[in-house]
Amino acid sequence: MTIIEAIKAMKDGQAITRKDEIGFGYYIPTDGPGGVEMYEEDGNLLSIRWNPRKDDLIADDWVIVKKITPRKKRYFHN
């Protein structure tokens, strides 16, 4: 599915990723200033602002993955 289809089909607490990134990066779109947050599988925050590439935006290999429980932000400080 496309990124738009994946975002629309997400349930609360779920994340999306591309098929070749399963086990690596999980994305949670937000309405906050960061836009899309990127997490590891264990819930550790990797980035508060994920900037998709053109390939990410036009890809049709997006999938909805298990629920991610965001954990303490170990990479960034508030």
C-alpha cells in the first residue's frame, strides 16, 4: 500500500514501515511540530523529525506493523 493508504488504515498506537525496513525503523505520524517520529522496534525514539525521500513517498510497499510503545527518549533531550 502507499504511505497515504497505510496512514489512513492505522489504528491508534500502530506504526508503519516499508517492507524492507521491518525490524529496523517504525514511523508514527503525528500532528505535532515534528510531523513523523521514527522508532526502533523496542520503542526507543530514533528521530523526532523523519524527512521522507521521494522514493518513500511514491513507494507502494508500506505496511502497518504492531503497536509500538514509545519509551524514554534516549537520543534527544527536551
